[in-house]
Amino acid sequence: MKKIISAFLLFAILTLMLGLTSCSGNTDHDRPKPSDFVNERFIYRMDNGTLKRYDLVNKAVSVACPDPLCEHGDDCPVTNISGYTVTDKYVFLERGFGGKRSMMLSVYDIEKNTIEPLVEGTQIGYVYMAEEYAFFSIGRFVYDDNGDVNKEVYDVYRYDTLNKKLEKISDEPIAGQLKIVKYENGKIYWQEVGVNIAFDYYITDFDYKNREEWGTLKYKEYCNIKNSVNGYSLEMDFVRPDNSLGSGRRVYFVNSETNDVKVLAECVYGARWADLDNRNAIIYQPAKFVPEEINGAEKLVLKIENKIVHVNAYDFSDVKEWSLPEGVSVDVNGMTGEQYNVGNYIGFGATFRYRENEKEYYSHGLFIINTKSGESFAINDESTRREVKPSEEVVP
């Protein structure tokens, strides 16, 4: 994902910006509707470039490779992964790291447990499913007469998952990567960004034809609506009392017309939407400031509570809580970011700490909650087990 290091870093920043500002939606088209989820059992997570599968029934984790005899070395199709997109029925895998070393996009069929390569390019954009089609952009280099790289451009592709057909739907290459913001009434709303171009927002039909301008203002207006509930928008600000160590956050809803404020939590360590596509609940990890003597002086220290809280954004009286198992810590930070949602289950990146034979160890995995049944459990990936070194900071 780079030509040179500086370009890679800039693109990473732009990618983060896209993640923090994007919204999504989906409605009908003239194709058959997808069948019910086949992926209500597994959560997929990338671990050091390897795709892992968390089985919510057997409460176990394994490498998500369809070959039972594979040793998961460099030739394994789910190792050396640089990115992935999980949909109801498929996982789209980006293998490689861009630049002059090209990347390969493959599709993993969850139901059939098969992996097939799709297309190769310098950069692979975001994959978005509109019914049974996957849309994405692929980068390629344009060379000058001397054979040197002149620029990098992108082509737009559509993959028909029913007929296993891949086609390039853009007539001319574009300057930046594409991300679909929403699909509605047969129209696709695009967000385009690149290292040397400004954000661009426009609309096309299903075949990437009949382009209309959408514009930044309409995009922001859409996102404001997407991020609001009954006229209230979700807000967060930092909380740091005088004479304190660390800072928490206050989470609340604000009505822009009446200025009415509904407080969800006065102090939390991390908070986010429970599901980015269906923004009907907030999840947070509560915290509080407690007095503690440090170097002879009393300080207020932020203490993170060992539980997760789920609040219905439409009915604040609907509150659920889950206590974390002893030795397990989770990461609930960020209003967006990597989230593991499948069916009624939500997963959180977790760190497990424990002692054996007078030594301390840690490993990583997921803490799982079921927002409907109230079930909760942890899945520890034993393959990540490491001994805690002196002064080592271990994070989820």
C-alpha cells in the first residue's frame, strides 16, 4: 500500500479519515435479494497478517483456511493478509502490501469454505456489497516512454457473486480510491480520495454510468442524519478534573434544534455505536475518578470499571450490562473502527493475563456478548500466548 514510505503514511491517514466519516446504507435493486445470513456463527479477525475464525458455537478460534492439511506458511491463502472485508456470505481478502509488490484480492465463500483469487493490482480499495454484487476499485501504474512509473490510477470493478463474474465498469481510470457511502433506489453514492486529490462525492447508476454530483455539503448532511437518533446527534467530549491523572469522556445526545441534552454517561473509558450499519445502541465501558496518594500528594486517578454497558439509543431505560471475567481487559474505544458484529453477537478485542509457575503471561482474543439473549463469554487465542516482560505495556 505504498510507493514510498511517506506516501504510505499519508494514505493511511486518509484511510483513517474515511473510516471516521463514512456512513452506509442499502436498499433494493432489480436483482434477487440475498438469502438470510449464513454468517451468524463466525467472527473473523486479522492477527499479525493471518485471518482467524472465531467459532461462537464451539467457542474456539482457528486459522480461517479451507485446507485442513495446510501448515499456514507463506503460501497459505489467509496469511500475509494486509486487509479484509467481511460481508454476510463472503470475506474479501487483500494479500500483499501494495507498491511495486502487487496486491491480490481474493474472495472467501463462507458457506462453501472455498477461496478464489479475483484480481491483482497496486492498491485495493474498499469492498462494498450491494445485494449480490461486490464493488471496489483497483490501482495500477501508468508508465512513461522510458518505462518509469508516471502515476497511479484506479479502475472500478463489480463482482457478481451469483455468477462468479468480474467486470471493469469504469470507462476511464480515476485518480483516487473509491468507497461507497450508500446504495439507494438503484443509485450508488461514492466517496473518492487519493494522495494528490481532494475528497469528491458523486452518484452513479448500478453500472457506474450517468454520473451526478453529490457534493461535500450533501454528504455531510447525510452523515449528520445517519449519526442522529430521533433528532439527537451523538457527542463526546473529554473529562479531566483538576489535580487528576488521565482523562475520561462524557457521552451524550444533543438536539440541534432545541439544544436539549440527554446524558448517557458522565465518565467512560471508551464508547462506540454498537453497530455502524444499524445505529440503534451505544456501547461503553464506564470509568470513575478515585482519590489516590501519589508521591505524597493526593491525585484523582481514572479507574476503568470491569464491565461493558449497552444502551438503547431510542429508549434510554433499556440498559444491559456485562461483567468482564477476571484477568480480561477489552478495547471499546472509538466511535468507529474495527468492530466484530454478527447476528446478535458483538465481539471486543480482548487481552487475557494470567500467572503460571510464578510467571505472568498474556494472550489475545475476543470477549463476546449477545445483545438479545444476554449471553457473554471469552475466546482466548492460545497461539498468541507470550510471557510478560518487565515494564511491558499490554493492550487489547
